[in-house]
Amino acid sequence: MITIEWKNNAVKIIDQTKLPGKFEYLYIKDIKTLWHAIKVLKVRGAPALGAAAALGVFLAIKNSKAENFPAFKAELDKIISYIGSSRPTAKNLFWGLERIRKTVLNNKTKPVPTLKKLIFEEAHKIIREDMVSCRNIGRFGAKLVKKGDTILTVCNAGMLATIDYGTALGVIYRCQEEKKKIKVYACETRPLLQGARLTTWELSRKGIDVTLICDNMAATLMQQGKIDMVIAGADRIAANGDAANKIGTYSLAVLSRHHKIPFYIAAPESTFDLSIKSGKDIPIEERDAKEIKELFFKEAMALPEVKVYNPAFDVTPHNLITAIISDKGIIKPPYQLNIKKVLK
């Protein structure tokens, strides 16, 4: 199963807003539709957004009438800025855009048709790299898991959040391949229920023993000794190891520390943002109040005048993270030093 690819002269994605009730592919043929698909989470997950950004640039510029480099670059800059305005937190989205920009700048003496071809090739290189990096994360992470362990996860950091494998769930898939007979508890992940709708869907398809819980049940499971470790994904990791991920991840890290349970973040090199010193500088997306008050309910669950605060992400401080499982290896504290060492 491929989450995102170029097919039939369009960006082909799985419409994740329809899952688990309906499995449907969308063929996106214009940049405004792709921007909207990113905004409303038809395609989501930090690594998948890197691929969406890169393919989006090609989609928008493939029919450019620019006859010289300055005109082409002006058009490219507008497209990159537009795609980047869709969602602010995931580093991979901007990393994908910058990969494309750098490819063009490094080949500015070449004709416009060649530049278009190079953009297309770079986008596919990003896709192929993700397939490899996620499997590396799985391979490194599985070394931390013992046979019969029970893992708690939040949101969706699996096939649907990447190209075809996963970061946090990539570790779980690797453990399955190694026949470690693990069990998984998945937090439902309010308010958009990515854990309930997406994680349980893809784990069930893979035949993995998964149990769904409400977000506020995690502490009780830990208290009962039912959780051996927590593995979460990330949307952006600062130079000091602070990690932004789906709202509720920080809560799990605090609970893990109290119950002396290892808490791991799993993410590829493209999620690290070494230009940001700490998590306080990571931009946090705030989303529509409707997601909390009415989206999955037959009728509104709060009065229209009730105010809503709906940050999509929180930041887990580095001192609560046992280790970061990257595609280059396991990164342990002190993160300020070891992130640079492992990612060099």
C-alpha cells in the first residue's frame, strides 16, 4: 500500500479523512486541491507531507510557460511559499520544499524543461529515501523491544503517515517481522481520532494485536503494569531534542516518567530542525473549533458560544525522552551533542 505517489499525471493519495469506513484514492491535478488536501488532513504525517510538498511543486510548475531562469524561479518561489502556508509545524514539509528549491538553484544554468525534469526526479528521490529510512528506524527501534512487550502509541505514525511503512509503527512492523509477538495499545487521539481511525485500521490489516483506548485511560494502563514502553512519532525535533508531536504526546511522556516506563520518539533525519534551539521556538498549528465541538458527533457537543482552544501539537521536553529512534541510529542523551554526532 502506497500512501502518496505520482500516477496518471496527478498526485495520487489515500483520502485519510474517509478511513476506516471507506478506502479511497484521490487523483489531485491542481495545486489548490493539493493545498486543501494537506490542510484538511486528507494526506498527513510528517514524512508523507515532505513527499506531498515535493510532488506539489512539480504539479504546479510542470505546465509553466517561463522561458528563462529568473521567470521560472519567481514562479517556483510563489509555489513553494503557497504550499508552505498549508500547515506550519511539520519540518518535513518545509524540508521537502527546500530540497526542490536547492535542486533548481544548483542547476540554474540548465533550460526550463530540464529543471522540470529534475524537480520530478528529486520528488521521487524523496519518496524512495523515505521507504529506506523508515525501515532503518524499524530495524534500530526493534532492538529496544523484547519478545512479548506491550507498546503504547499515539496518533498515527505508520504507513499512512509515510510512504509505505512508518516511523513509530515501523518499529512495530519490524518486531512483527522478527516474530516478537508484541501487543499494542493505541490512544484514540482526540480530536481527530487518528489513533482510532488510522492506527488501529492499519495494524489490524497487518494482523497485529491492537487494543484501542481513550486518551485519558493511559495512566490507568501504566498503573496496572500493562505498558512496557511508549513509542511516538514526531513532526519537528529541535537541536536540544525537544520534540513536537500530536497533542497528548507530552502527557504520555510525563506519565511514563512517573511510572518509570521508557518513552521513545521515532523520526527520520528530515524531521530534525537544528536551526531551532529548543521546543519553545517550534510553531504550533491551531485548528478549527469544529474539530472539538461537532466534527464526529451527530449534533454539537457544546454550545455555539463556548470558546475552544485546539492546538494540533504539543512539545515533549528532551529530558522526558529516553531515546530518539532515527534512521541513522539510536540517539541518547545528551541530545545537544549526540543528535549532531549521529546525524552527521
